[in-house]
Amino acid sequence: MNAQYLNFKATLSMLLIGISLLAQAQQHGSISGTITTADGKPAEFVNVIIVGTNKATNTDTNGKFEIKRVTPGSYILQVSFIGFDPKEQSVEVTAGQNTTAQFVLNETSQELDAVEVHGERINKFTRNESDYVSKMPLKNLENPQVYTTISKELLADQLAFSVDDAMKNAPGLTKMWDATGRSGDGGSYYNLRGFIVQSQLRNGIAGNVSSKIDAVNLEKIEVIKGPSATLFGNALTSYGGLINRVTKKPYLGMGGEVTYATGSFGFNRVSADFNTPLDEEKNVLLRINTAYNYNGSFQDNGFAKTFAFAPSLSYRVDEKLSFNFDAEFFTGQNTGLSVYFFPWGQTIASMGVDRADELSVDYKRSYANEDLYQTSRNINFFGQMNYKISDTWQSQTNFTSTSSYSDGPSPYFYLLSNASVTGNPNDIGADYISRNDQFTDNSTDRVFEFQQNFIGEFSIGNMRNRFVGGLDFFYKNSDQFFSGGTLDTVNVTEPIPNYRNFNRTNMDAIYINGGASFVYPSIFKTYTYSAYVSDVLNITDNLIVLAALRIDHFDNKGTFDETTGSIFEGTAYSQTALAPKLGVVFQPVKDRVSLFANYQNGFTNKSGTSVGGKSFKPEQANQLEGGIKLDAMGGKLSGTISYYDIQVQDLIRSDAQNPGFSIQDGTQVSKGIEAEVVASPIQGLNIIAGFAYNDSEMKKSEEDVAGLRPSTASSPYAANFWASYSFQTGAIKGLGFGFGGNYASDNKVINSKSIGVFTLPAYTVLNASLYYDHSKYRVGLKVDNLTDEHYWIGYSTVNPQKLRSVTGSITYRF
């Protein structure tokens, strides 16, 4: 480890020295600015070109653009977009300085053929650049890492109101559990590349929401694939990747929209998006997004209601300094959907069924009273300071404070074999369930993160370098208390006279009388201190290499024992880990085709010691991936196909030679293929499609699961598709419709040699939408689960999902 430290320090020192010396040799200038429409709203996807050169770009979602490495001189800057008058402006570029230009676009009575970057036309479902995936502005074709972007335009097409709805568009990502609302949880549980992942990052830093996450304040969602600890750490990521929510930002004008939606199972929703400048100079801008949701259940009992309020304030002090302040307030109450567990040690053979569609439980019954609901609250604050050090360097300071709270019951069930209830070993079947509750008692979970980044650009000879270096402090404080109890056991094939007895009054009585079957406090504090560097080097215009490294020190202060007022023995520990990342991109056709490969690392901190007293080290996951990225046909077709191989090592498993002890030599492999296509073959038609295959296997592990697919790895095959078409001319201009769906293959949620195999059957869920989009309003209708498919998801459980539902919405814009 000492040698690793020395290598890290030497590398960092060389980089910093090189930056300080070489940054002085800049021979270029830059051009940046903002483009808005006449009503003050940011104009995204606008084409910006320097006439007579090959320099061009597009505005981002905030209407901002920047063209770097411009040779000093006088130029004509031209901007254009379909439906707006093109504009030009003379600019003077000086070496080592940034020239600014502002444009206001006016609508034209004719639909002009826009002068676009290299003839490109942007597909509204794509985002070809991200500031977050590599913590620096980097185009998708320049990035050796694979990621999927889900835009707000796609969500509008699908009448999608939550992150859960949005995740249906991410290739290879399948949902495993609905959000529990429990403090500390990060919303729903998903599976990506064979590993569990949650949506716990917001604008690249901690942003946990424990309830179902509303999409009212989201600009886009980035699903970043593979182990990503180098730039994002390990606390909020998984070996499969991470989910980053990118929020809407304030813009220069005044405007907004109000939406009302209603539908099946008592669904009602009201949301609003309002933006306004707060001063005449438009240096202080405010944007507020808010939403209220009420959902009933497709089962006989159950509901979920949530309220979201998300203000965002930006303050531009001057050309160099600006601030952004955000807050998120989420409150909710929910009963949750039915979740069926398997009792420990019960074999699948004793149940007489091995598939969810063979179970005796009624798909439409909740088996619980509606007063068994939980209350949750999430209060999150975010701040960012941006300071422009020079034309090529900036300082970015981020902080976030998140707090989640939950209190109340959460019912769940065990699927019981007949023999376990009747005592007759020959009574094969699974006609019984036990009705249970896990109670969360005034529990809180708090996270604070501070992050300082320096982002810049410099040259080594003719080789362009894009660099980010940062420091990160992450603090987690868990103060949670769980208890649980069992009410009764019922036969689901017979009438249940005491059906309504599973209620709050009876469960409270059990707890008051000391009938809790378990009590589980989770009280601890952890501190993580990190530093990282990443450099993207253009060896030539067509060949790019990326190298990055993180050093991470984790300090767990131990789990607190309330009964003794001390720390449980053996729970306090600290560890240091290194997380490297390498990548290479070769573009045989510049800005059109990229061949890429990457090496990515993730790790998990582990406590404990072996029989000899040796402390365990962090578990490691290393990914090798290669593939092709495409942006062709003038921007009408983009796509990615890749093969990945993730090798997990240093898993802790039982030590067969020393019973009662563990050994850290376990291994697991997860490999597969992913493909995504986003296309706009004709004007008005937009298509997104994905396919994924994952082969996950426990290698060196407990004998009971060695050689088998992990029960938490979800379906090996998954596919997604969505196509929408809107009429572009004539009396029905603005009328559109969409159709698509999701497929997942059989999912073995129980998979062991001693217990057996239990399968959630494959499913295909189809959805459709119809809408009319006008500049001042939008009316939409959607049908989810068109064929009324009975299907299940699960995290070693059986969770029935919503049946066919219809939703209508109307939006007024101002």
C-alpha cells in the first residue's frame, strides 16, 4: 500500500506541475454565450457554427454553448434552428481570453431548413454530451464509458411522472422492488448488469429520496453503466453502475406550465413548473417545481400519496462567479404493494409449486388493512459555486445535505408450505401465508457531502488535455429502529373471516404487549475522505485516452448499542482503497463512429477478520468492456453496442476448514451484451430501443450456490422499445401517438442447491399513448399494461405488479 501511495502522489504531483507550466502556453481563445427565445426561455439544441471553419456546437438544456480552442481572429458566429430566424454576429477572438455572445431567437412564419452542425439534426430522445458522467463536459462519442440518457421529452411522450416510469427506457435495467419509504433507502430497487442499484445521485452528488421519486423537477436521467467508484465513490453506486438525476435549472424568462392528470385506481396528480427572474438585470433567477400525487391500488386495499416541492435559485454575481441553490421537500404516506417472502430453510419442493403464476394467493387481494401505512419525509439541500479562474479553468464547489425520516408499519407476508402449518409432511402445497409487519420507529438517516472540483483544459504540444481533479468528503449518520411482529397464519384458498384483522390496532397491541419477534436498531456513523484525478488526452483528433485514479479512506465509527451505551465490539474499522479507471476511444470516422474500450473499478468496504486475525480488505470489482458507438445519418441514428466482463474478487464466504469463521477468497463473474438504438428516420418519428443479455455466476463461493446464477441478478434477458410519431404539418399538426413495451425473461428469485429454484415467469408489458401538443397546451392519454398482463418482480421475493391502467392529462403553458 505504501508503494501505491507513493505512485499516487508522484502521479498527482506531475499532473499539477504540468498543468501550472503548460497552461501558460495557451495559443487559443474561446467563444461562449447563451441563446434564448423571445419569451426568455433557454433555446436548447440550437446549432452554433463559426462561419468558414469546422468549429461548431449545440446549446445545452440551459441554452448555453461554448466553442473552445479557437484560433485568434475575426469571425462570423451563426446560430440557427428549425422554426426560428437564423442570426449572425461578428466576434473577435483573442488568445487566452473568452469572447461572449448572446442571441435571442424569433419564430419565423416558415419552417426553415436549419444550417446544422455537419448537417446533423438532433433527435429529441438523445443527449450527446454530459457534464456529469466524467465530471467534465464530454461528448458521448469521446467517452469510453457506456451510459443511457432519458430525456424529459421522452417522459412527456410517455406521460411518465416518476423515476420508476423513466427507468423502463434504460437497456438492461429491470425493476426489482418498489420504493419502501423507509429512511435510508434510495427509492425503488433496480438491477443493472447483475447487481442491485438505486437512484441515489442528483447532479453527480448525493441526493437520496426514500419514497417513490417524482420526476417533476428532472431535466434528464443518466444511467451510467459499470463499476464507477473512481469518480463517484462506492457509497451510492454499485458494480452495475449508478443512476444520476439531472434537475431542471432556472432560465432568463418568465414562464411555466400547470398539469392535471387523472386515471385508473383513483390516480390524481397536480403539478406545476414556474420560472421567473427576481431582478431587472436577470442575474437572480428562480424556478419552482411542485407536484401532488394520489394513487390507489389495483388490489382491494392500498394507497400512496406524495407531495414534492423543489425550488431552485441561481445567482450570477459577474462573468466569473455564480451560485446555484436547490432544495427538495418530499412527504408521503404509503401502504406499499404486497411482498411475499420465502421462510428460511423451506424447500421449494415442499411448496408443490415453483413459479409465481402457480401460487394460490389472489393477485388482486392485499391481505392487509389500509390503515397499515407508513409516513415518510425527505428534506434535501444543495449548493454549488462556480468560479471561472481563466478561459480554460474553473472551480466548482458542491455541497449537499440530505435527510430522510420514516415512521409506521410496513406489512409483508411469508409463503408457507402446507406441511409447515399442518405438521403433515405428506401435505404438499403452499396454501398458507403468514401476515407480518416491519415497523419503523421515528427513524432518520442523514448524509452530508462536500466536493471541490477543478476542471480545465491544457495542451501538451498539439495534444489536447481535459482534466478534472477533486476532493470529496462524505458523511452518513444512521439513527434507525426497526421492529417486527406476526399477526396470524391464513389459508388463502378458503374464506378468511378475520381478513380485516391485519390492521394498525391489532399490530400496536402486539408491540405494546412485548410480542415483537425482532428488534433491530441501526445506529452508526461513517466518514469517507477521497481525492481523485482524471485526464482525457487527445493523442490525435481521432484517438483519445482516459486515465483516472481515486484514493478513498473509509472510517466506520462502529454500530452503537443502546442497551449498553457503547459500540458493538468489532464493528468499528477503517480501510483505504484505490480505484483506477482507464479508457481508449478511436474514431475511424470523426464524430460519427467510435470504437472504445474501458477498464473500470468498484469496491465495497468490508469488516471482520479471518481465523488468523487478519483484517478483511475492501471487496473489488473490475470491469473490462469494449464496443462501438455510432452517430450517423446526419444525427438521425445513434447507438451503442458493447460487451462487458465484471470480475468480483475478495468476496467473504464461510471458511469450511474453520467453522464459525470466514475467509476472503470468493469470486463472482457477471458478463454480457448491451445494445441501444435511438433513431429519427423521418421528421416527427422518434424511436428508442434496447436489448441486454447478462450471464452472472457465483464462482468461488458457498457450496450451496457455487456455479449458479445469484438470486439477486434478475432476468438474464431484457428488452425495451418505444416509438412515437407526431404530425408536422396540416390541420393535425401536433397530434401524436406512441407505442412500446418491455420484456424480461424468467427470473430465478430463489436459486440454491439445498432450497431449490423458484421462478418469476417472463413477461411482456405493452404501453401506448396519444397526445395533441400545442405551443400553449398539451392533452395526453396513455394506457399502461395494454394486455392486462399478470406479472411479478422480486428481490428474492414475489411482488405482483399493477394491472392495466388508463391515465389522461392536460397541460397549460404560460
